[in-house]
Amino acid sequence: MTAAAVDPAFRVGDRVRVRRSDPPGHVRTPFYCRGHSGTVERICGRFPNPEELAYGRPGLPPIPLYRVRFLCRDLWPDYAEHPSDVVEIEIFQHWLEPAAAPAAPIGAKR
Amino acid sequence: MSGVAGKGIHDVGGDPAPACDPDDHPHEYWERRVDALMVLLSGAARSPDVAAASRAGAALLRVDQIRRQIEALGSRAYGEMSYYERWSHAIAGVLLESGVITTAELARCMEPRAAAPGGSAGAGS
């Protein structure tokens, strides 16, 4: 299988939104972050798609994996701890789409 | 059941949870064997690069396949099985799927062991 490598579509600091999707089968994106927006904290590299590997297929070409940083209070409206607490989740590119204009990316020095 | 469509039985991130017991949990011997079996079957013992091991044919299963099998357990089984019981069930499921073992072989291995020497006669050799 010689499918072309998938290039990263997002850069560090980009705002991204997790697709709000509930496909059947093996899914590697936690339910609680779907539909929410966060900021790309780093690009982890390219890896075979685990949602394909789960069925014994090769999962190629490898696709970019990102570590995305979310504000806890964005994920849980009733979050009562520190307002700047974050949670970081590693999410594959096919689960992400561009989000609206940056709302002061967390930790970004611009 | 979580009651939320599209949310798997395993997908509990962010849900309310009881307090976590941070103490070390002793493991049964069979649980260590299940762990060792997983390492051997996934090729992790031969190479830290599981993907490379898989391409080289060293791996008979992927951890991703194990996760899928565990997620497919019914909510009752998922709730009642211990951690390594789920692993054991999932390993068997993947190996059956890929033809490494057959249901007949598995059934034979799961039959009650022959009586210990000196036990009741007539149980076969």
C-alpha cells in the first residue's frame, strides 16, 4: 500500500474543533470532547490510524496526531475549579476541523 | 449504560467517578500470564516499535484490536468482568477472528481438567 502521506493541516496555536460525530465501530476520540473547540498544543507525529488497526487493517497512510488543549470550563459548563485549568487530549487529524477565530489561544505568546 | 447515544460503555472520561484507591493491587498469577501473553502476541517483546513488529509479521494482534473487542462487550459483561478477564476475553476474540485458533481448540482448552491422579476412575486419560 503506497498511499501518499497525509500532511498536517493545522499548526501549533491553531484553533480546532472536534467533529461532533458518533460513528459506529472503534473510535479513538473521547465522547466528552466532541463538538468542543481547543488549541493545537503540539503535533505529535504521524501514526497509522488506530480506528483501522482495530479491525486488523494496516491503517495507512499514517495520519497526523495532535495534542489539543481544552479549557475545562469549555468542556464542562459547571466546572468549579480554577478557571484556567486545561485538559490535553491527543486527537487524530480526521477528527478535527478549523474552528472560529482565535479566542486568545491558551498560553500563546504573540 | 451511560444512556447517551454514541457513547461507548468504556468511554467514561469526564464522568463522575468514585474515589480512586491508589494502593498497589496484588495480581493473581493467571493475570500475570495474560499480561505476558499480550506482550508476546503484540510483538512488543521483540521490538519497542510495535508497528514495525507488526509489519515484520512478529505480531499476531494489535492493542487496537483488543480495545475494540473490549468495547464490544455487552454492558453487563463489561461491568462484571475484572480488568484481566476483559483482556483474556479480547485476546481470544482477536485470535479467533484472525484464524490463529479455532473455536474447537479454545473449547477443548476450556474443558475441565482431567481429575488429579488418584481421583475418581473412568474420567478418561
